[in-house]
Amino acid sequence: MLTVGCSFGLLFLTALRPYSQCVVLGIALLGAAVLIIGRWASIAEQAPQKALVASVDYGEHPLFFFKRADYWGWILILSAIPIFFLSHHLCKPLVVKARTVSKPTIQLEVAAVEPPAPEPVVVTKFPELNVNGLVCNGTRSTAVVNGLTVGIGEKVDGVRVVAIERWGITVEMAGRERHVSLPQ
């Protein structure tokens, strides 16, 4: 229950997503601290009990371990591993690529007409693009290109952004695509 609750907490609290590894490490360190404190308390508690005869033996109750801090320390430590993997599985960013919409074609019967001369092939030269930052958030992903914030489908310097991924963007110009990566 703790594992699933913490994993969904990391999923829905978007402010914690970038720090999910730190949160999981904090849970594990908290568990280690509680384990050490619980062991220390149980050692300190056992010393006087050896000298005195206790009227009630709490060790006989089958659920007595719930009151022990070292038990909860082990629970926190052991639940940190599945929390880490489950939160990373649930928080995977979606890679969204814009899809092209096909236009309906209309066929007309035309009497013998000579086809027009083919147009000269124009070599497309992509402009210089500098990707300064990315925010991958599904269909609302944005990128900072040449100082401008653009989303999927928007144009910057004559090229249209067709995909935003964690490692860069894909742009399209005159039917040709090009991938632009983040600077190293």
C-alpha cells in the first residue's frame, strides 16, 4: 500500500517528478534512520528488562512487531526499490509526433492535355537552429528554439516543428525533415 501510494503521489505531484530519485532516496534514508533508532531503542529496552521481571510479556502478542520502529524502518527501506521502479514506469514521458492530415483528392476527367513542364528541383536549405531547452509534456510539449518558445505544429524561421522528444526536436521544411539535438 505504501509503495503504490508513494508511486502515485510522485505521478500526480508534478512538482516532485524531477526530484523523484531524491524522494525515493529520502524514503530509504528515513527507513535506515528509523531502523537504527529502533534497534538502539530495543537494545536499551532489553537491558533493564533482564534485571526486572515484567508482569506482561509484550513479545507474546502476535501483532507486537507493529509497535517496533525497526520493523517500520525495514518497511521503508524495502519499499523504496519498488517505489523507484514503479514511479519511473508511470512517469515515462510520451513522445508525440504530429500527424499529417491527408487532403481529399478529386479526380477529373480531362481531354488530352499536355502535362505541364516539370518544375525545377529546389534544394531546401534549413536555417541555423539552436535548441536551448525542451519541456516534454505529451501533446503540450514545447521547445525553446533560437530564443522563441514553440510547440508541436508551430513554425520558427520558416520550419515547422513536427516532434519534440527528450533529446531534441524534429523540424520539417518543404517535405524534408531534419533532427536538431540539444547542445552537449
